[in-house]
Amino acid sequence: MADEKNLFLGLDSSTQGLKCTIIDEALNTVYEKAINFDRDLPQFGTRGGAHAQADGLTVTAPALMWVAALDLLLDRVRADGAPLARVRAISGSGQQHGSVWLNGEAAGKLRNLQADQSLEAQLADIFSIADSPIWMDSSTTAQCEALEQALGGPQAVADLTGSRAYERFTGNQIAKIYRNQPEAYAATARIALVSSFIPSLLIGGFAPIDASDGSGMNLMDIRTKTWAPAALDATAPDLATRLGPIVASHACVGMLAPWFRQRYGFAGDVQVIAFSGDNPNSLAGLRLQDPGDVAISLGTSDTVFGFLAEAKPSASEGHIFANPVDPDAYMAMLCYKNGSLTREFMRDQSAGGSWKQYAQHLEATPVGNGGCIGFYIRDPEITPPILNTGIWRFDAGGAAVTQFDPAQDCRAVYEGQFLSMRLHGRNVGFKPRRILATGGASVDMSLIRVMCDVLGAPVFVAEKADSASLGAAYRALHGWRCAQAGTFVPYAGILRDATPFKQVATPDADAHAVYTTMLERYAELEMKVVIQ
Ligand code: XUL
């Protein structure tokens, strides 16, 4: 009987909004709802869900906005009459690296939530720092250098934590706050990730960090999945107690607090499964299980990631994270800051604000753009590291030029993004046999064409372009099954009934050959931009 089906809820607290997806045990999506921070919570004054500071490097988001978003989303879900009473477990996703700073009052206030008041009204005073540093921040170069120096260089940090020191990684953000705001640090009882903060609201207490999102902090030993004492010591004093424990990503971290039952009609025994980062959740949502599967997520950030059996961290490229669906495996990832916002910038500047016109520009220009290559660095870039923003254009002879025509600019943005993924992906060992595309921009077929031809592998898309929220719902089901079995059960088992992904593009051999010829030139020009 359809009405008695068990349901599983995934929540995705991303850079730009909060979304929920409810699935049944056969992985069918039965309900979805999303809110957008800028549009639906204008009182917080964000742009793209964030506040960019005048220095061009510091980027924060108001922690209370994430609380208000949960109130608002659940109010709308209830108004829709969604079947919350049948939800058996909840898991979720958070933008990676962002930290939420909770004061000494927080635990008591979380424990004593009153059903007649919103979360926002009750939790406005629980933060020792109101503005959370988020992943878009690149203001901690000094702290990164200090960590690498303390631990014996970039490779040593990568070997220990899975990545060399990166500005956005939470440990370096913590080191900066400890140095610049020592009173706020002293007043902090718990430093949560976005992915451990949202479940803290759900269970009415501090939820632990999961090993997969914990890998994005430069603080966790990537092999033992415990805090690395040397990294903690080099970051800030008395840090271990402020971070709390690390749990496996499939662990149940507590039961849903009575507040949610009283206000929204959830059942009394809903399990909350550890939340994780958005990229780990996308890996779960895209069901990556084979090293030849490479996922490309096109969102505020673009990321490229794949499943790995072993961790071989590199100091020059990318990140290794604990795998969110297999405690013995890993995932590798590259992250780009100049993703959707850069594509949208070019759409507005050169295609009259229309994706249709953007696609026409692509049709009007040859594969390979007649040798024109551009670098469009609107925000300080992570892959490769480019701190100075600007636009660099090169003609077929490699000479720097100040302008392309609008169609060439549009093509250069797309081709450059995927040439970079091919170049840097090769360096981290990706050998794509199948590409799974996700994220808002994965519905753009002219972009998928370029992706497919540059990377030379067939492209598949899921039915829905938001794999993080869906992956969180899958993980809720997975964690619930593990809890029922009293032991870890393989993730593949829950995927059996999933609808296969749809192939949307096959590579064109001639076009791929053009990009193969371009790649070394692209690498040389990129080097010029990196060292300028
Ligand atoms: C990954 C990263 C971003 C954020 C936001 O390292 O910084 O992808 O997770 O999406």
C-alpha cells in the first residue's frame, strides 16, 4: 500500500539555498522543495548566499540564515502537505569547509527547543561568530604557509590530511580566527562544519563531523579518520574538544528532536544519519563505484571527482577525501571557483543574458575556437591557484590580445573550463570512461557537447540535476539500513532499483583530436597566467 511506504529525506544546505528531497525505498523521488537565500531570506542581504568583503578575499555567510532557512523550508513543506510522518531517516549535505562557531549557551538552547517558537527565534544567540567563513574565502594564505612549515612542507600536509594546505579548508580558517579574534575563539564551545551544524539543529545537540567532510579541513588523518594531533597543534590550542568526534558517514548521529514532531508532524523515531559535504553527497547521488566513472558537478563551484580504492595525495593538485559510502575507500576531487558565476557573467556580457544566444554563439564558432584560448578569473581560482582576478586572452599564435568577439569569448569560457579539467584531471589520475554530469548547468546541451568532446568520454546525466540533495536522501536510506542490520551494508545493495542514467552525448573523434592538440598549448598559457 503506497501510503505505508517508508520514506527518506535528504537536505542540502548549499551555497545558494536549502533544498529537500524525499525518496522511497525504491529510490523514487516523491517530493522536493527548495528555497533560495537571496530571494527568500532577503533580510540577510546575501548575494549568491554569501557576503564578499571589500578585500576581495574574505567571504562569509550569516550562520543564522541557515537556521532561518530550515524554518522557512519546513513551513513550506508542511503547507504542501508532504508526507513527513512516514520519513524514517534524514541525512544531508552542506557546502564544504564552512564553519559554524557555537558558544557556551548553544548546547542548552539546542536541547530545550520550544515548539511554539521558530528555530531562528530561539537560536539567534548561540553563535560566538555570527558570520561564518565559507569555501569561497581565500584570505588565509599566511595560515596555509604556517601549517605547511610546521608539518614539513606541502607534500607532508597532503600525505597526512589528503590535501596540501588550502585557503578555504577549515583548519586554516580556524587558525585565522584564533589569531584575529582570540576572544571569540575562547568563547567557542564547538566548531561545526555546515554539514554537522544542520543535523545539530535536527537532534537538538552537537552532531559529530563525518569522515568524508572532515577530510576538507587539513586537520584529519586521511587514513585513520581521526584528528591529526600535529595538525591540531599547528592550528589553534585546545582544538580537539572544540571539534568533537569524527564518525563514519553512514553512522546514525541521534534521533530527530521532539520539536520537529510537535511542529511538523514527523514520527517519534526518526534517525538522523551523519550529514556530509556537497561533493561527497553528489558522489553518493551519482552512484560512483568504478574508478572509470568521473563526475562533473557544475554549480557555484565546478568540481570533478571520482571513486578511489587507495589514497595517494598530491601536493600539486586536488584533494583526497574519505569516501562517504564506503568506509574503506576514498574519493579524489578537483575544485574550481570560477564555475556558474563565470558562465553567467559571460552570458550577460556577450550573449545578451540569454542561454539560447550563448548556444548560438557556440554553433557559430569552430571546435577549438580557431586557436583562441581565454582565462576568465572572476574570483581567485583554486585549480590552478590564481589569486589575481582578471581576463587573459591569447590568439592562435599565443600572443596576448585584449579582446575576442562575443562568440569567441563564449566558446573560450566553455572550452577553457573543460581543457583545465582534462589537464588537471590527468594529473590526479582520472581516466574517464564514463562522465556523469550534474548541477544546474548540466541541462545546457551545448556545454555538455564541449565537455564530451574535450574529455573524450560519453556523458550521462541523472534524471535530476541536483545530485547532492538526492545523494543525501540515498545516504539516509543507506544509514538506516546499516542501523537496522547493526553493521555496515554495501551501498550497492540500496542502488539495485535505481533508474539507470541517461546517455546524452557521445564524443566526436575529430573534435576530441582538436582538443588533444590544444592541450599542451593550453597548459603553457595557463602557466603564464599562474605566474603573472
Ligand atoms: C569543495 C568546495 C566547493 C564547496 C561548495 O572543496 O570548496 O565545491 O563544497 O560547493
